[in-house]
Amino acid sequence: MEVKLKGAFLKSFVSSISPEILTKILYYKNFRKKLNFKKPVSFNEKIQYLKIKKYTDNPTITQCVDKYRIREYLKKYNLDSLCPKLYGVYNNADDIDWDKLPMSFVIKCNHGSGMNILCSEKNELNKEEVKKTLNTWMKKEYWKIFGETQYKNVQKKIIIEELLDPNILTYKFYCFNGQIKVSYVSLNGENGEKEKYIDFFDEKWNWIPVKLWPHEHAPVHPNKPKAYDEMCNIARTLSKDFPFVRVDLYNVNGDIYFSELTFVPTGGMMRLTPESVNEDWGKWLEL
């Protein structure tokens, strides 16, 4: 299975034929072993199984990964008030009315990951460059490039939301059938490229000696945040309908905001050490 995939075009081509084949190729490329779809054991294998066998063309999953329509889902639990303020929703970057926007905001595309633009000062924003970037993202078939079929049926939108804080802390709860097993603190806020440190904790906020490559442990373990128990309750509520989901929440000095629901963390390619952790977490995920 020595197949090298270079470039988004080739990945998209393979994925359009069979997302399962692309997933197997990418898995082998990452771990140098075959992906066991028939009897998945590890956490990564089970996440890939769910992605292909359960999440593809699943209307609920489609709604929950859509960074715009997730607001509708949150209303089910009266939690939509946790969302940052929504300033606008657009089908095209040329439709954005910049004059109506506040001085700071976040621009996102709703159909994938990592497509965020933070603006702390509107008057300094190069709007033409931003529009070019957004138009490129809107043409991007994210699900095909990464084989992440949970995004397949998302209707592409550009959304503009409140900018909370560029250096905000994000707390990410790994939930299995409504139970929090592990969480971690991300020091990146909306900027994925700044996510240098990741520290894992159990539900009681005991530090766990687990590493997620390529991230490092923070020099000093992050303190238990204000309103931690409230965040845990929110995570349990939002995860109870799924065998697994990572509930991502922002915390600004005890004020909690919703970030997103993540069903395929790290694309189902988590390089965890020690290696036994992947099988241990796999035992929690009942298919």
C-alpha cells in the first residue's frame, strides 16, 4: 500500500471515488499500518469507522459540524445563548457589508476546519486580500481533500462573529456517550498555528501524562478554570446523543462560550504517546 498522495487534486480525486480508500491510504501514511475497518480496536480506528460508516450523509452530524447551523442544534438544549454574537452570514465574500461590521470580528467558513480570519482592527484590514482568501476557501472541497465526509453535505457559508479574545483559552472535552473521559487545554484560541502546548486532564482536573504529537506540555500545568463544573455539565449535555464527540468551549474569565463539536479530532490520526493510550481510549468508544 505504498501510495504517495501529493496535492489536494489527487486526494480529492481519490476521495470522490471512495472516501474509504483515501482514509486507508492516509492512515497507512501516518502510522505505517493498515486500518482495521472490520474489527476496529484503537481510538483512531473507531473514529475512522464512525466517520465512514455512520457520519457520511448523516443529517444530524452535518448540522452539528456546520459552524452556522450548529446554532439551531444548540437551541434544542437552550444553549444557543453560548454562541458568540453573529454579525453576518454570506454566500459570497463580495456580499459582505464591511461598513455594518464592528471594529473587531472573526470571519469563518463553515464547511471545514482552520478557515478563520481574525480582525482586531477593521481599518487596518486588507479587504481585497481577505476576499481573495475567502473566495478560495469557498471553492475548496474540504471534505474531499481530507476524506472527512462529515462535512460533505454542508452548504457553504461565510459567517462573521464576535471576536472574543485572540489569546483565548479553549477547553476540549472528549466525551463518550455523554461521559467526559479526558479534556485538554488549548492555548491557541482561533489560531490553530499557535497551538504549541496541549495538556490533558481527567474529569477531576488531574493532569495526565499523555502527549499528542507534535505538541508539547506547557512549562507549567494550566490551572483549573473558573466555571469548570458548568463547562463539564454543558459538555455532558451536548455529547449524550453521540457515541463520541469532542465538545469545544471557550472560557473568558469564567464566561463560557460555545466553540464547536468535533467528531473526527485530528482527522482520526492522533499520534498519542504512550502508544497504549490509543487502545485504552478505544475501549471507551462502544460502536
